[in-house]
Amino acid sequence: MHLHILGICGTFMGGLALIARAAGHSVTGCDTGVYPPMSTQLEEQGIRLIEGFDASQVDFKPDLYIVGNVVTRGNPLMEAILDRGLPYTSGPQWLGAEILQGQHVLAVAGTHGKTTTSSMLAWILEYAGLKPNFLIGGIAADLNVSARFQADRKAFVIEADEYDTAFFDKRSKFVHYRPRTAVLNNLEFDHADIFPDLLAIETQFHHLVRTIPSAGCIIRPSVCEPLDRVLSRGCWTPVETFGPEGQWQAVSDLHACDFQIKVNDANAGTLHWHLTGEHNRMNALAALAAAQHVGVAAAVGIEALAAFKGVKRRMELRGVVNDISVYDDFAHHPTAIATTLQGLRKQTGSRRILAVIEPRSNTMKLGTMAARLPAALQEADLTFCFGANDGKHALGWNPAQVLAPLGTRASSYDDVDTLIDAICLSAMPGDSILVMSNGSFAGIHQKLLDRLQF
């Protein structure tokens, strides 16, 4: 079958394209701004990429068009598909119907930590010899790719996003996956561009819970009021908890990164690893609990995590120049920004942290959570905020006003080169520069490393 994928260079749709190719389909795709690394990964698999959404692509005559959620009404190719009555479906619906049927789906949902926890879980299963299938919104160094599919393997780890499915299906993506093992990692308000409030997101999580069989397993933090409300609306599946009061606990912080793990008050082992932060400890507990549900003993999971190299763009050290370290992190929500900074502070001690933020997500551009930024940035010694005046990355709020509570510790810029100048002028040996954005940020990481050499 020939599949033509609209919006193929997004992380989810690009991974779906790789899975479709591995399942034996002929795959082509289109997007705007086709660029590496996804374009390289796709082309290496023999997938032809077309720049843009020109209506002439209907002449390819694929058997089915798979539509990503970046595609809207008015898109020339989509309008041609609709006008001619051609067959189309969404990416999540195709994946659920054609690939996930018959798989033991392990879905990782939550506002934060989905990519990291999914990567940890897939790596644990890989280490244990299960050779899982997976579709993850990032590339773990241990796995090398963001997606993999082998029909004879029955464990499938998927990052279960609550964002909407397509312009014609406003349900969350994850309702199409029907997991047997579901991690509900946390839940708070996000995606203000599609959800009016937290209650609307809770409803989508409740819909997910309704799809989990009674023979399955739900894994959740022991303390999370929004998830309490979700499960109080109906739960038909056994629940395991992790956290300070949970069945799975991380205790005895031996060093900056080491801790003991208990399962139902029994010692499972001590994890020695390089990751920092309480959020990663919780991610690890969730991944261990999910892996145990498919037969991987906690001790084996702990061994696997000790060898886990991390995920690109999650506290990724991009380089060190003149004793100044430059890190890249995907954090873009105030909670993620705060926990990422706390983790780095635990690692660096009293040395200075220079936080560089690009409020690029739709929620952050709208300003829905802007007021929470000063508190989220408390661990930073200096904060540099980038916000364009116009274009698709323009902010609907004034960074200088919002960050005023931080006083002289914060400054804002609307030009990347000026921002880089200010950071390099402030940076001193021993500093850590932490860049936080869910986009490419104009390649600022390498530009900083290049400039800091002089």
C-alpha cells in the first residue's frame, strides 16, 4: 500500500512514517521546512520527501493520505483531497488500527516527562532482551532512532500525547492507542491553544482510562489531585503508585545522582546513574513499574537505568569552552523549567547558572503561564529571555514586565545575535549556560560555543 503523509517531518509523523515503512508500506510525505535530523532519518529509509503542500501531490495517487495535526483547512493539498473525495485518516487513528492491534501497548502520558520516561522504558525492555517496538518524541542515545517496528515483537512503547489528533478529530491522540500498561506521569494545565482549562484535559485523560482493560495496569504518582479526579470518574484497572508514599519509592539520596529503590517496602536495589533532579527519579520509578508489568524484574530494570545515556535535548551537554558548559533542554513549561533548574543546581552547587529561555510553545506565546516564570527561574543566577516582536514566534506578553520581579537578574531580547552578545559578555569560567526551548532556537547552542572560544 502506498501511503502519503502530510506533515511528515514532525516527530510523531516522522516516526509513524518509519514504522509504516518497516511494516512493508511504500511511503512518501510532505511538509514545510523539510530539514535534518528527521529528513535525513527518513531519506535513509528510502522515503521521498516533498517540500510544501501543493495540490499537485494528489497526482501521486496513493492508496491513503495520513494527515498530521499541523494540517488545517485551507491547506492546498488537504482541500484537493476533500474536493476529490480521496481516502484519508489521521496519524494516531492509522497507527492504532493498523499497527497497535495485537501489540502489548505501554503508553506514557502526562504533562511532563513523556519522552524521557518512554525512552527509559524502551531501554529497560531492550536491555532485558524484549527488543520492543517504540514511537518516542525524541532520540535516546541508547536506541539511536525515535521509532522502530518489527511485527514479530509484541511490546510497543509509545509516548502518549494529549494534544489533539487532527483538524477533523479533536480527541487527544492517546485515545487511539488502547494501552494495556499506562503510565499517567503527572497532570497539569498546558496546551492553552486547544484546551480551555484543566478540566478539559482531565476529561481526555478519563477517556484514555476508559480504554485500558481490567487485565492491564495504570501507574501513577501517589500525589496528584488532577489524576485523583480523573480516576474518581471511573477506573476499571488495577493501579500502582510511585513517589514518596507510593508502592515504588526512591529513597536515601546517597550522592547527587544515586538513590535506593523500594518496591512495597522491600529493597529492590541502588541506582547509580548520571541523571539529576527529582523529576528524573520519578520518571525512573514509573518506567521500572511499567517494565515490571511485562515481566522485567526491578533489579534488571535498575541495571538498565544505570547504563542509560539519556535523551537528546534533555539536559544534553552540548559542549564546554573555557570552563563554561552549554546545556540544551526541551523545558518550555514553568514546571519543567523549575525542575530542570533544580536538577542542574544540585549538580553544580554554588556555581552560577545562566538560564536562556525561548517561550515558544503555543501556551507560552499566549502568556497563559507567563506569570509563573519568575518563580520557576529562581534557581538561575541570571535569566536571558528571547521573544520576537513579530512573526510566528511573537509573544502576546512583555517579557521585561513579566520578569521584573527578578530585577537585574533577568533581561529580555528580540534579536538572537544581541541575545548571544549579552550571554557571552556575562559568562565566566565555571558557569553553566542552560538553554531551554522546544524549538531549534536558531542554532543558539553552537553559536554560543563558537563565540565563547574567543
